[in-house]
Amino acid sequence: MTRFIIILLFFLVGCAGPGKNIFNIVPQKSYSEYLLEYKSCTGKGVFNSQGPLKGKLSFSFRSQRDSTFLEFSDVIGRKALFVWITPNSITARNLIENKQYQYEEVIELLPILKIMEPNDLTKIVWGVEPNYKQKFKNIGPSIKNNIELDFHRQNIENERQSLVGIDIYDKKRKNSIKIDIKNRNRDTKFLNMKKVWKLLKY
């Protein structure tokens, strides 16, 4: 289970491969436009891993401005992982082992964070494909040649071509990841983010 959670973190922050749709999709609105119109964004999704590391976790997210909280649960509903994201940092707490990872530790586990911004994850939950084309040029071949990624869009509610899914394939580990966002709700109301921040504290 611990290996699965670490791999989960890797794919959450490491979706920067040369998938066929990585650069040619323009979001309906930009991230800054969403922030001008809305105060918060919430939703739910499913994380599914196939290959040597198999597993399925449901997750919910709460995002306000540039901060995002992710809560992952296993197939029987047990909370397994909390992730707190700010523009420049990521804190993760493994609930199975009652262990917390600070940003410096996450970087050691996931070197790809050296070229990815944590805020890219917040953009994804808001429904915006992050623009890291320039960063991609600087990614080493060990990552660039082994990770493939595709973003998926479809019409949901009153939104056309919303970002609703990501497929990631790691050639080196022969592992595929499918992340489906089942619903997303942007709101003009503020959330109580202090409440979820307390969940990361012992």
C-alpha cells in the first residue's frame, strides 16, 4: 500500500510527458479568468492504476484561489492520503502509516518537482490544462522518453470541452494511470480551508 501511495504522488505531480494532446488544447477559460469569476472549486474523481502496481482510490478536492486540498480514500472508504498544495509547496500525509512528508522530502522522492510547479495541480482541478511547454524542453530524456500523457475533455453541465480526465503511461515501470474527474463545481463562495488544513496536523 505504501508503494502504491508513493506512485500515486508521483503521477499527481509528474504528468509532464509528451502525450499527443499535451500542447494543442486551449482551455475554455484561463486560470486567471476563473479566479476573477469564482472564489472556490470542489469536486470528486477516481484514480485507477493498472500494471505492476494495481489499485483504485476515490478522491475529493477543495480548492480556493491558489490552495488545494486532496483527500483520497480506498475501495472500502478508508481515508488513505491527504495532500495540501500551495503555489510553491506540497505537503502529503500518509494516513496508513501516519507519516507526513514535507515539500523537501517530496522533492527527494519525486525529482520531477524540480521542473514542475505545485500550482499546476491546482489548475488541473479547476479544469485548466497547465502550460508547461517551456519547462518540458528542460526535462531530461529519462523522463521525457518514458512518460506519455493525454488529457481528456468533454461537455459537462453548462461547460463545453471541460478537462475531465488524464491518462498517464510510464514505459519504464509499465504502469498506466487513469484519473477521472467525475464532477466539478466552481462557486462564488469562500471555503473554510483552515478546517481541512488541520487534518494534516498531528
